[in-house]
Amino acid sequence: MTSCSRISVEIRRARPLLGTIVEIRATAPTATRAERAVQAAFAAAERVHALMSFHDASSDVSRLNRAAAGHIVRVHAWTHSALRHARQLHTDTNGLFDITVAPALVRAGWLPRLAAPLPGPGGSAADIALLADRGVRFRRSLLVDLGGIAKGFAVDRAVAALRRHGATAGAVNAGGDLRVFGSADEPVLVRRPDAPGCFQPLTVLHDSALATSAPYFAVRRIGGHLCAPVIDPRNGQPSRQSISVTVRARTCLLADALCKAVWFAGADEAVRILRRHRARGWVLDARQPGAHPISSRHAA
């Protein structure tokens, strides 16, 4: 779709990527510049996918999971950055966000089983050592999955590519991980956890990002209970709650990670986590109508 005005051109494109459909919109002074910006944004998202996929044996994440216990693995600068953010967010959330919950996702069937035995309990993101020259070493046996922030990281890199290539406004939407920039406002509707075909009006984005964690079509029956692919790092158990959590923040990576932390936080802890990062959150509960702000006191 292409629309023109006297001063700018907007184009929209979509591709299957990151396990979802990635939609990119760009406004630029010319159609050529807008097209180049969109292509660069897709290339950035594809690069993140190649680096951080749990499923791809050649990705940085797979190489780390095979060799990083006691060994140094050199990774791409973007992977190193994502790990640094993940480790810091693990600290900021008192462990409620943790990329080392991968063994629980494997056992439940949400991630593929690997050839090596799964690590035992006790490890956390605090056991990831980030070294000079993009080196990474696990201080103990770990299995990491960047799925909790990789989509958000990809959206942020795609937005950076749009801006770098001359887009004056735009948006990147990766299956609900959304970031917008420029003058336009973006209304946001979120699927209800009890009725994914129904959408709940939530907020309006302006120069900000948003992410949602929800089971939707990924619920599994485990031990007689319907469970969501959201793992509590404190006990390694999947959530049984039929809810969705949405967070608005300054970056999509941050919004993506905070959704998981807020999911398991008590009310006071959720407020503290969101306030620390100047974020805002909402919960949709299958048992209650409407969207419920986690706190109306957060800075947006």
C-alpha cells in the first residue's frame, strides 16, 4: 500500500519472520527512500532472528547453549548487548525476568529438546559472565532462551534502521511487539486471553513501544492443568493464569521483558518494577471484563 502527499510518502510491507508476521510502515520524503528504509528494517530483524533463534543450530544462542559452560564463546555485538540487557533486567526485577528458564520450556514442549541433558536447577542469568571482545562464559551449566526479549530487540533494531535510512515516521509490529516513532499516534487493541478473536481497546502509542505476554494459542495441558508458556523463574513452573500482561515502555526490548516480570510480581512489586523503568502496564483477566491498569501512578 502506498499513499502520497506533497511532502512525504508512506509505504507498508509485511513478511513472515520471528515466528510471526512482521509489519513495517515507513514515511519518508520519497518512495525510494521509504522503500530502502523498510528493506533495511527487515534486514535488521532477520539478523536478530539468525543470531538469537533457539531453533537454529548455527545461532549465537545455540552455540552458547552447546559450549559456554566454563568456555568463552565469541558472539555478535547485538547478542552481547541483548545478554547484557537480560542480565541487568534480571537484577532490576529481583530475578522475575530470567532467560535461563529454557529447561522448563523444553520439558513442557514449547522449545525443542536438545541432544545434551538439561541443566539442573539453581542457575540464573546472574551466572552469565560478559567478557571483553564480545566474549560470553557461563559460570555453571545453563540453557538460555532469548525468546523473552528477542522480538523486542528486533523491533528496536528495525526502528533504528528505519531512522538511519531517512524515515521520518514509522512503526514496526512483530506479532504484538510494537514500536512507533514520528508524529502519528497509534491506537492499540489487545486480544482477550479468554477470547483471542475479541479485541480490547487499550491505549495510544506515541514515540514509544509496547509488548504483550499472553497464552492465546499456545496453552498446553500439563499435570491436568492448562498452562501458559510463561515460566516462573522462582520455581521453574509454567503459569496457570488465564491472563495477558501488556507493558508500554521507551523500548520494545524493555516492554517485552517487563511483561514477564510483572506477570509473576505481586501488586507492590509490579508497581516498583514499572516505576523504576518509567513504564506502564495493564492486565486482562479472563475472569473479569475490561483492561486493568497495574497502577495509574506510573509515568507513561
